[in-house]
Amino acid sequence: MKRLLKSIHLYYFQITLALIFSTLYPAIFFFSRNPVKFHAMNRLRLYFSYLSSLISGFNFRYSFEEKIDWTKNYIICANHTSNLDITAIILLAKRNYVFLGKDELLKNFITGIYFRTIDIPLKRDSMMSAFKAFKKAGENLKAGKHLVIFPEGMISEAYPPVLQPFKNGPFRLAIENGVPILPVTITNNWNLMWDDGKKYGSAPGNCDICVHAPIYTNEMTETDADVLKERVYQIINDSLEKHQNR
């Protein structure tokens, strides 16, 4: 019965996404072709995320280790197991951000329009694609935007999930640009919707997100990138283990 209810909720969620996106699509399409599209596109993405979550029964609860100064820009690094993670970051960062993600997202009707306009696609097995993507990411940071990266670069196949090793790129980028890392632990989205939801369905509930204190990089050098990477990994992993042991 539980699996049946989760399957029904998943279909309901997908229909909700389709209806809301169809309603907003004319505006999204217009601004995707407008030179001053950035803030409008992200505002529409915020509306889409908020409405679809509200109607589908997903409630995002944020706890902060300290008050975040949103006048600064950050590289937001979070663990990743669920499509709900994307919504969690959109609702956190609100409007002044870009995602850097795998180029497979170009094929998705909803994410594709964003990754062809304001977000940054990266082809995993191409050094040239990675170079161009991180160059564009640096330009966005210099323009004062937040950069959102899921540093695992993949979703664990284990269920419950296991935090995967982090890629080096986000941490070198943070040091090169003197931008702080903002670690974010998304504790239980996988339990409400695992990855694309097909295998386990979905269920309404509270999505708990811990926003950790920023880690400033302005006094670091390139040789500190590995140490920074391990520090962020440990912060997120410790937070996940603490939540699991409750």
C-alpha cells in the first residue's frame, strides 16, 4: 500500500510540474530570448519551484549555523540524491545564481531551457568542455552571482545514499576567485523522492536542509584546494551522519 501511494503521489507531482511549467512557459520562453533575461528567468524558476512544492506537499525547512550575508556571492556546494535538491537550492539562493551541471540536463524539457540560457552545462568526459564551463563559471562569479555545484558529480547508487568523493573543480575555482564556499547538507530529500523518483516513488513531507557557515578562501592558495575539498566533505558527511543517528 505504501509503495502504491508513493507511485500515485509521483504521478500527481509530475502532472503538477507539467501544468505549472506550461502556465509559466510563455514568460520563460520570452525572457530566454531577451538580453536582460537573467533575473527574470531565475524569478520564474523560483515561482515554479515554490508553487510545485506547495501543491505537492513538500515543505523545505532550513537551519543556519550562522546568518548568511547574501550581499556576498558564494559557491554553494551541496550533496545530491534527489531532484528535490535542485528545488532546495533555488528556494535558498532565490534569484542571483547559476547552476553548473552535467550536459545531460540539456535533454530535459524543463532544465534544458535554463541550461541553454543562463546555467552552465559540462560534458564530463571532455577536458575542453570542462575548461569552457569553469571559465564561464568564473565570469559569473566575477559578475557577483552565486554558483551552485553538486561536487560529488554523480548520485550514489546505494540506498540509503552514501556521500561520494568530491571533484576538485569547485574548490580550485573558489580559491582562484577568492569566493567563499557555502556548504549545504540536504539530509532527507532522498527519502521523499530518490533521484528521479521512478524506482521508489515520492511522498509529501518536510525536507530538512542545513546551511553551514561559509568558508572563506581569500587567504588560500591553489595548494590548499585539496584541504578545502576535504574540509567541506567532512562538514557535510558529519552532518548527514548526525541526522541519520537521530
